[in-house]
Amino acid sequence: RTPRAGYGPVTLALKGRHQVQNAVTAVRLLEELGGAGLVIPREAIEHALAHTVWNGRLDERRLPDGRVALFDAAHNPAGARALAGFLTDTDQRLPLVFGVMRDKNAEAMLEALLPHVSSLTATEPRNPRAFGAHELAAIARRLAPALSVEGEPDPARALARAWRGHPRVLVSGSIFLVGALLEHFEELAGAAAIVARRDPNDC
């Protein structure tokens, strides 16, 4: 309910309690547009709240063999804290594949995330501004000495390493990293689909 209208009941499509405030903000902005003459029907707002898709934001993908990756471009400390809250709310401790740009506060991001993950594989987004994988791993070891931490500069190999320890992994940090590994994930899914469709008589 807002000062101008009522909506729902509606279940938000985007995951995480932080999306509740984001939804309120979006609705209030749409209402202001209505006051300026661009009226958005209530039904359209409700549909958008229930069906919005945001790739790379608490975006869970599954391969045919059962491996799962949860992608979230939590690329600053506030985003990392929101992701940590989601992990707490859903009682998940996943292996984390993490890479970030040098102009971000990597230490604050890791401080938020490391208490909520089971291991860390630090990696390097393919960008000249990226932290080095082993440099990030050194920061993580200092912050969480008891956590299993390794560095792997290649993002695809970092993801494969994380999957060796658990069928579900978390990929987070830079938007560049999440974008690259989402693309890699789609390639893996496509290759698996081709294998699944292959006629045994063709072999």
C-alpha cells in the first residue's frame, strides 16, 4: 500500500528481502510519472513486480547434470551485504567464486561475504582493472584464516574447481566476472543439450 494506491497481493519475482524496498521505490517512481501525465495501469505494475527478470542478480542456473550456479553481481560493499543477508535468510553456505575490480572495496566485500560461504576461489575478471586472483586470495586468508581459500586466475577453471567440492556454487563480485561466467554457463548448458540429443546410432 502507498499513499496513492494499493497493489497485490503479489509475490516479487526478484529474490532477497532488499528487493522489497527496491520494489517500493520503483512503484513510487511510477506513481510520480502518473502524476506527471504518464499513467501506468495498476495491473501492469503488479505484473512487472511478479515477472521481472534480472540476469546476474540472485540468478540461479542449473545444468542437466545437476550442477547449480547462483550468480549475483554484488559489486560493492552494499551489494555484498545484501547478498550476505540473502544467504542468511535462506540458510545457504556455498563455495564462492569471487573477483572484483581494483576501484572497489574488496576487503569490505569479503568481510561481508566470507562468514556466509564454505570456501573461496578467488579469480580475475578479464579486465585490466581487476584484482589479481592470488592478491584477493591473500586478503581473504587474512580476513578468514580458517576458511579454505585458493586463487585461480582463469574464471572458467575457478568455477570448475568450486564445483569439485559442491554441486551448488555462488559466483559474485564484478559484473564483468558474472557476465563472463553466465556466458560460459550457457555454453556448458548448450553442449550438454547437444550431447543429450545425440542419436546413439551416430556414434
